[in-house]
Amino acid sequence: MAIDVEAYYTQYGPMVLRRCRRLLQNEDSAVDAMQDTFVQLLRYSERLEHEAPSSLLYRMATNVCLNKLRSSSRKPEDIGTDLLHQIACADLPENRFIAANLIGKLFSKHQESTRTIAVLHLLDGMTLNEVAKEVGMSVSGVRKRLRPLKGQLLELQRSE
Amino acid sequence: MTQKKELPELFIEKLASKEMPKEMEFSLRHQLEAENNLNRLAQIKQSNRKILDSYPPAQLAASIRLRYEQQKKTTHKSNLRYLIPTSAVLAAAAAAFLIMNIGKEVPVTTQGTQQPQTEYIGLKGAPQLHIHKKTNTGEVKINSGDNATQGDVLQIKFNSSSAKSLIICSVDGHGAVTLHYPEHESESTKVKTNTKRVLPFGYELDNAPGFERFFMVWTQKNTPLNVGQVLNAVKTLKNAESSKLQLEATLHYKDIIVKK
């Protein structure tokens, strides 16, 4: 599916940048992440057939930012007490046997990352119902995905 | 878990982009008004103008396209390493599945019997539970004892037949119990008889070891089922993979075990 990048950027770029600014708290990183988000849109443009661009780009931006936070926080002391960093760096049993991007291409189904789901619920304050609707999962599925992460966050909080 | 004091940021953005479903738009605007936050929409419009001035569309679009082309070159080489063996594995797995499952019956355990019974699809009266695995070409039926893997998405379907209330749930190798139907414990378990239904969302298998065992519990009585009691019965199974479910006499169940 061919995308008019300039048109999508004009319509949604500012929203994506606001999201990246909020999560990364750094203008250069946010602009970088914003561009990476649109690159993801170009790579997975078929997903636009199934959902509204604003929802899709918002979640893609969240995922891109979480990956940036994760790769920049190499040491435990970098994680700090910030919930967003804890989510980004939590040890999660995400699908490992093939890169998640490749699975999305092979099976035409994107599996929303647990971290993105966690940010939507724990940081953005969306209810489980709202998150489930956004990511196209059942409420019980969302709840189950969050279970190991909540256990880790509690553990981190207890150890402080 | 979270106290929602204001509308989530995503909802405001969708309102501003006019991508919120009509039926929700009115109530969200009403909520913004109640929060004294209608100016958030105006702020977004201002912010849009400012960002597009600072980062002009033509310039950013060119930069994005360049990044995309650069990443394509890097990704192509590493993908080749995965695609060839993976496609061969998938083809072999599909062929093996077909060979193993020609003429296979679905083993079913029914409460009150001493031995597991084999049920033939189409037996009158008893509801049917079906699990399918989504693939890139469609769906593959999962029979009890079949294998699936972390990340596989399962589609749950049922035919209510003579059941008047039913619950579908599953337990995994960690002992975690998940309710699939109804979606919430507070919702009704009543179903219309002789109705086929596909649950609206796929269920993704996580990394829990060993198995995911799906239960369909039903009754032909008019009284709806107690979801909490059924979930508790599943949670307290001595052996989650093999023990019989202990239920009241008016309840029946079937199970499908997906091996991992």
C-alpha cells in the first residue's frame, strides 16, 4: 500500500512528535523517534487497512520510544524510579524465536508489545477495556499480558 | 489499578483528528467540558501549527523516505537468513499436521463419567468448543493434544446446542486462569440455544510452559452460571493439565488441551 508520507506527516506528525516529546523528554531524541515512527508506518502500511491512523501511529510512537529508552538505559542505576523507564527496561518474555517484526510480516498480524500495552494502561490511564479496544485484544488477554510486568514493578517498588 | 482523572491523551488526539467514533465524540466532549478542559483541543491546534512551522512537511518527508530506504537495505540482508529456513519449517509443520490429523477424533472429558469419552462432532445436545490457530493463510483446527507455541494466536468458537448458559476459560502451565467467555466476570453467561459464535478477539499464547487447557462449562438449566465458582474450580485443580473438574451436578464440561 503506497503512502503519501508528506500528507501523513502533515496530518499526524505533530501528534507523533507530542507523544515522543512526552515519553523521551528530549527534543532531538523526540524528533528522531518521530521520524522512525513514520518509517515504521512505511514498513507496515498494510496495518492502515485495519485501523485509524491516529491510533496506529500513537502506538507505534510509543513502541519506538520504549525501544529507545530501553537501549539507552544500559545500567540498572539508569532505570531509576520512573515508571516509564521501569516498563521500558522490564524483563519480559516477548516472543523471541523470530524477530517480532518478521512475524508481523509472515502472518499479517501485529502483536502489540506488552510494554506498549503497559504504558497505555499504567501511564496513560486507559482502562483495560479501552486498551483492549485499542490493541484489538480481549480484556482477559490484556490482563494476562500485564501480569508478569505488574509483578516486576511491584518487586522494584518493594526493593526501594 | 489506575485512577483516571482526565481523558487519556490518545482520546484527545483522536478527537482533534476527528477519528473518534461518532457515538463517543459527544460524551468525550461533554467530559472535557466537565473537566474544564475544552481548551486542550485548541492547544492541540496551536501546537500542530507550531510543529509544522518548525519541522516543515516537505523537509521531514524527505528525511523519513531516506531513512526508510536506508533501513530497507539493512533489513533485507538479515531477513534472508530467517525467511528461507522459516518457510521450510512452516511447510513441513503444515504437512505433518495434516498427516497426523486425518480422521482424528476429539477426546473429551465429561463430568460424571469414569473414563474420558470420545465425542464426535455433531453429537446432538452437547455444545461444541472449537479452537483454531490463526496462520498467514487462514486457520488451522487445534484438536486436544495438538501443539502450539508462544505467540500463536488462537481463535475460540462454540456452538451452544442445548446449553442455556456457558463459560469458556483456560488454565496454563503456570496455573494462571483466563476467562474468555463471557469477557468479564460480571457479565451474563446466558446463551441462545443452537447458536454458533466466534469470540471477537484472538487469544495469544504466552510463554507459560507445557500447555494451555481450555474448558467449556455449561448447563441446560435456566439459572445462569456462577463465573467465580467455575474459575475457582479451575484454579484449584490438583493437576491443571489432567485432573477432572469438580462441579455441581447440573454442570457439564469439555476440555481441549493445547500442548506447548
